[in-house]
Amino acid sequence: MPEHLPQFEIHVDGQHFTVHQSSMTGVQIKALVGKDAQYQLFEEIAGNAEDKLIGDNDSVAIRNGLHFYTVVSASFGLHRGPRWM
């Protein structure tokens, strides 16, 4: 009888994925949406808590309903506020 693989439903950049790993690295999660090291990965945290930055080699315990998003690394801190006015 075949062994039943665990199944987890997660979202990355608004896309739905079914994965069978109970643990994934940031690189593996970003690969689902074709993103590389130029992108930072964040786990969305419910409520007013700050979203969690996930490093490429960080291991994430996967569970149903997790939401992640990617952001181009170079976009942080550029052209904010009236400094360039």
C-alpha cells in the first residue's frame, strides 16, 4: 500500500501551491514563483505584527494557510520621503 504524503496548502505572491514538504528553505519557497537571490521573502504575519523576513537558507516549518510574498531587495530604502524634493 503506498505511503500517504503530507499535503500543505500555501500561498506565495498570491499564487496557491500544494506542497508535500513539512519544512522548506527560503530558496525553495521562492523557487515556486521563479524568484532568485535578488528577491527577499517574507512570511505574512496576521494582525499588527511585523511580517517575518525569511533568509534563503532559513528553514520554515510548513503548515496549511501560510502566506509568503517576495520583494526585490534593492527596493528597500530607495526614494522615500521628501529628501529628493
